[in-house]
Amino acid sequence: SFVAMAGGIYFKGYGYMALLVGWTGGYILVATLLAPYLRKFGCYTVPDFIGTRYGGNLARLLAVIVLTVASFTYVTAQINATGTIASVALDIDFKYAVYIGLISILLCSMLGGMRAVTWTQVAQYIVLIIAYLLPIFWISNKMGAGFFPHFMLADEVARIGELEQQFGFVKNSAADLATVPKGLAGITKAHSAVNATPWAFISLALAMMMGTASLPHVMMRYFTTPSVKAARKSVGWSLFFIFLLYSSAPMLATLSKLSLIDPTLPTGIIGKSFAEVQSIDWFQNWNQANLMFISDFNGNGTLELNEFFMGGKAVVLATPEIAGLPYVISGLVAAGGMAAAMSTADGLILAIANAISHDVYYKMIDPKAETAKRLLVARVLLVVIGFAGATIAAMEIQGILGSVIWAFDFAMSGLFFPLVLGVWWKRAIREICSWVRPHIAVITGIAPVHLERMKSLENILDAKSEIVELAGSVVINGDDELLLNQARLWTNQKIVFDCSITSNQAMVFVDFQNGTHSIFVKGKKLLTVDAPELLQLSIALSTG
């Protein structure tokens, strides 16, 4: 978002505003449909919720696969951004710079856990938002567009439209474009044009909204808030802070383009001689980094609009230099870009590592694994995933913005609907049971955890009872009065096993005395188990 969003608008026009609408609006979906309810559910990862809600390891594994694909695609874009900044700042080849960027990301991720990553991201946001907004205000004030240019955007866009008509759009031949370095583009579309049908714009915005609402590293934040109220409050602040960044991207793209193409500004280069442009320091720097290029296609010695090419990720990073701001501002923007990429990559790598170590290794492979061993697995995964992402990023298969869009699409198509249906579809259990018929249904109790959505304990009981309809046998918590009363209606059609820790009249009764659980079945003592008292009900239900 920091490095590539303004570049997308710069080259493709306002059709890319669909991304801003989607990425901001996604937090509204998070606030209204998901975050509070997922926090109340009590799980700590997206696959954990899906596996618990839909039952079985198959659903959990599929969620881990989708999460990994979406997050890994996204993390390659972030490592690409850090590599670009490191390449320019350190004057090294991009394919090596990505690993420099990766090391900085891993340092933030591995020296602590969720709390450490959260606080480093707070610091990174402060850096990135200052680095993003300061050049905008400075450039705008310098060119006379006002100190707060967001309110003057229409005038600046109109000025660009006049210049585009003056210079005209010339389509370059395939032979000419073949000489342009890979990854660079020229201005070929009107800045104010949407360049998309209304349906294409709306569908892209909706896809980005749903993708935002299901990104694992975003949802992970709300799983770990202290309370449901805190989750709601957290989403509200997230929306505000993300809006500050996204609402400024169109302005930065506009000011950057105006700085380059307006001949009345001292920074304008369109219409100048090639020799003059090639002697400019900032052009030489970015040309050496393979992020800027000019070519005299028509041989007239004057730079035309169709003869200037730039990488999308250079728009934000190069604009302070182009506008003639002090070099320290360029350094600040580079630091902001690095902070933005690092903050997102931290969360993404942590989300993948946690999902695999918790939901695959701990939940499916070794449920008895100690915490220290699980942490070791997570740390190893952080390194492996990071280096795999850096290797893919070094290949430059896809640009930053393209990778980000793919990642949001993967998350939207694979996670959004299971998450929303898991929270809001009361009949989900019945439908799933019709696909995979259970032999035994187990209901551990009717608790108020879903009360806000279900409105009453009776409604919660009705929803949970759906699992019984297609099962042959039912194991219930006989100490839950609501559940016990409901079970009496099932005895004519099902085999019901009531399990209790208070009544010796139950089918299964577990009595705890002096650290020992005595297990009775139909009044006869079966065996004893030494275990903590808090496991008393679990032992009863397991016996049932």
C-alpha cells in the first residue's frame, strides 16, 4: 500500500481507487460481521476457528492451506518492497537486497512473539504515516496547491487533464517497448479516467473488501484483544489509521505526476532536451537502480510524454527527490516504506508460522507437544517461510501491487465465506452433517458465549441440537439442565449417554476424591484415573 498504491494510480488512473475503497471498507466488514464474534469464540487463529466451528481436521487443514497461499503471496510483495528500498539505499543488486530486507523482518518477528510484533508495528506505523504525509503537505505547499491538498485534488487533476491534452497520448510500437527495462511503464491513460466498467470497479472493490476482512494477519489481531469491547474499539482505530494512509495515495500520485509533466514547474521534465534530463541527479540515481528510463523514440531530441518510463514502486520513493525536497525527506520516505513493508510482513510470517505450528503440528500431529517445542517449530517456520518468500521475490515474477491483489483474492475466495457463515449461519451444523454424517454427536454444554448473536440460551440449544438429527448416538453433559431436558426428547430415536460429575444416577458418573477420578458406568465402578480436578467433566464425556 505504501510503496505501490500511488504508483498504480499514477499509471492506470482512478480505476485503482477501487483498491482504496475495498481496503478501507474491509474494516467495516471486520467490525460488523467478524471481529467481535471471533474474539468471543475464543480461538487464536483463523484455521482454529474454522476447524472448531465446522468440526474435524479436514476443515482445519483446508483453512491452513488457503491461509498459507494467501499470506505467502502477500509476504513476497512485502519482501519485494524491502528489497527495492535496500537496493536503492545500499546500491546493491535487487536479488541480494531482498535478503537484506528479509533479515530486518525476521529480527522483528523472532526476537519476541505477538506482543513484540504488535509494539514494533505501532512504532513502524508512526514512522510510515509521517513519512507518507510530510512530503505531500510539503510538495503541495511548495507548488501552491495549499498546505492540505486533499481539499484541492479536483483542481490538480484538472490541471493534469489539460497537460495530457496538450502533450497527447502516443502509442509506442512493440519494437520500441522491447527496449524498455522489465517492470517499467509509461503514462498511457488519462489520470482522471476510471478505465473500467462500473461493474468491474464495484466487483474489484467488493473483492478487496472481503479479502481485507479475511486476511489472517488482520484477523489475528482481534483474536488476541483483551475483550470483545476491545476488539470493536480496535477495529475502529484501525479504520481511522488506515484511512489516513489510503486517502492520501491519490494526492501523492497526482502531485508526483504534476511535478514531472508540468512545464511551468521547475521540476517538470516533459518538453526538455534528453541531455538536460540525463544530467539531473535524481534521474541518474533512479536510472542506475533500473527504476527510470528514457528513450528518444521519434529522434527529435526532446522528451515526450510517451518516452519517459518509471517503475510503479518508484513513484512514492522518488517523488521527494523529483520535487526538490531536502535529501533527509527522501531518507524518511525510504524508512517509511521499509517500516510499512516490515510491519505487514511481520504479521504475515507470524500468521503462517502460527497456523502451521498450532493448527497442523499441535492440533493434528502431536497434541501432547510442549509449549517450548511448539515455539521452536514456529521459529524454524519463520525462517523457512521468510527465505522462501525472499527467493520468490528475487525472481520478480509479479509486481508488488499485482501480488497484493492476488493475495486479497485468495483470502476472499477461501476464507471470507467460511468465516462469515461460521459466525452467522445458524443452520451450518445441519448442512455439514448432511455432507459428512456423524456416528456420534457430542454436546458439552449450552453456554452464553453466543448469546449476543443467538439472543437466548434456547436458540443456542436449537442450533447445537442440529448435530443430533443425523447421528445415531448422543453424548451430553448431564449436568446442563437445558441439555438434559432436551435429551429426553431424543431417547425414543437415539441412544443417549448422559455424563455427570454431580449425579450418580447418570449413565456415566465421575467422582473426584483426593486427586483420583473414579469412573462409574451404569452405577458400576469401571476404573480410576489420576488427574487434576478440572478434567473431571472431560473424563466423563470421554468415557461416554
